[in-house]
Amino acid sequence: MSHHHHGAHGNHRHAGDSHEPNYALSQILDLDAEILDGPMSAVRVDIAALADEPVRSILDLGAGTGTGTFGLLQHFVASHAVAVDGSTDMLEHLQRRAEHLGLADRVTTLHADLDEGVPELDPVDLAWASGSLHHLADPDRSLGQVAAAIRPGGLLAIVELNGHPRFLTDGAPGAAAEAKAHALLAVDRTVDMPAMGSDWGARLARAGLVVELDRPIVVDLPPPLPDVVGTYAFAILTRIRGAVAERLGAADLDHLDQLLDGGPSDVRYRSDLYVRTERQLLIARRPASG
Ligand SMILES: C[S@@+](CC[C@H](N)C(=O)[O-])C[C@H]1O[C@@H](n2cnc3c(N)ncnc32)[C@H](O)[C@@H]1O
């Protein structure tokens, strides 16, 4: 892979330098899809167990690069999906993937800012929102509109999260710096994304939906892990560095940089990485008489 600089370059390079690849969010979402494939396929099994089959129409809210869209299209073989996102880059990426997967005729992309209203379409059998609701300005208002976009008896499945995955276990080189960076981000989020980590079950109920499943998705992958995990860790830690560099102390920043500098602690070349993250899955139904 072109971004695998060899450690023998020696000189200390910093993640923000122009030599380093700058991972777009779309690339991180695709890596996320690859690494969390197992737990996310279990999510689809849970949805199928609650859905009145066949699921024919799917609405993906904040679809990103289409991980959820494609997984659901492959699981529900008679379905068509509308993938909504506020980013044209994401939707172009999603469209390319759809063509690559042979699913282009089963997905329609729709560019829309959900904060301006959930698009009015024919009511769907299944709405899906993964990692997107906490971005919205007023998730309760949006959820009310989402509930109206589902047919009576249809489902809304959401996946929400509290933060980025962690890769370093206690005592491993860089673990303390990773932990401090996460702590700074958690403080930022109380201001930037107050809905993150909120009580989604209560929000769904306020939208008139009946929660039928609420469970954590626990990801705890121990080493040895495939090389793609190093790429994923590098991408995520590079983004985190960008957000916290100015506030980390010099020693922690140096340790964080050593995770990204091509040297022996670089996460791309290590064999001791974990992937640890927890998300929450909620599946709710629009009452048949509602
Ligand atoms: C963390 S990504 C999740 C993408 C995808 N659902 C997944 O699970 O891989 C969040 C997505 O929500 C989209 N998004 C955030 N705010 C939005 C808004 N107001 N309207 C539409 N899309 C939005 C972003 O563009 C991004 O693609």
C-alpha cells in the first residue's frame, strides 16, 4: 500500500506534515466497515428477526460511504434503498461502491441536509441511521420526522457511539497519550455534539416509536490483527492528533507523534494493537395504529 512508508526513513516526521497521507473521513468509514463487519452482520440478523419480511424499502440517514446501505441491501434481497447524506463527496463515493458491488440499480442517492428536514418519500419498511444522529442539530425533531417516514409497523434501527475506537492497551507505548487525547475529545464533545452518548431510547420513545431491542455492540479484538487495523489506527489517530495537538502537553504530543512517525512505535507496523470500541444498537417500531 502506498502509504506504508518504511520505518528506515528514520527522521522524525509529524502526522500533520505534508509527507503524511491525510485520511479523509470517507476512507475511515470504509476501514471501519471492514473491521466491524462481523458485529454489523449480527446487527442485520437482529433487524431481520424483528422485521415483517420482506423488507422492500430502506432509508439510510447519513449514509456516508454506504456501509449500512450495502449491508442491508445484501441482507434484504428484495429491497431498494434511498441513501441520504449532506455531503456530495460521500454520495459520490457511495455511488462508485454501488457500481463496484453490482448494487447500483438498487440504491438511489439523495443529497439533503437532514437539519432542514427529513426528505418526504413514500413511507419505508426500514429506516437506518448509523453514527449520524448525534451530528444533527435537533435529534428529537429529526426523529419525529423519521418516525413519520416509516410505515406503520415498520422499523427504525440506529447505531450510536460514544467516541473513537482505542488501539493501545495499558502500558503499551503511547497508551497514555492515546488516553489523554480521548479525554480531551470527550470534553470537546460535550460542547460540539451534546447528543452523543445521550439516552437514545428515551428519544425514540418521545418520537412515538416503541423500542424493541436495545443492546451494546461490544468490539474487543485482540492481537494479532490484520494489517488493515494498523491503517485504521493510523487514520484515526491522525485525525485525533489534528483536534488535540495544541492542548496536549509536549511529552504527550511527542508520544502521540511516535505512533505516527514511521518509527518503531508507529501503529502501522506494530503487532500489539487491539480494537476496542462500544456502540449501541436500538431497534424501534412505529406502532401499527400510530
Ligand atoms: C460518522 S458518518 C456515518 C456514516 C455511515 N452511516 C456509517 O455508518 O458508516 C456520519 C455521516 O452523517 C452525515 N451527516 C452529518 N450531518 C448531516 C446532516 N445534517 N444532513 C445529512 N447528513 C449528515 C455525514 O456527512 C456523514 O456521512
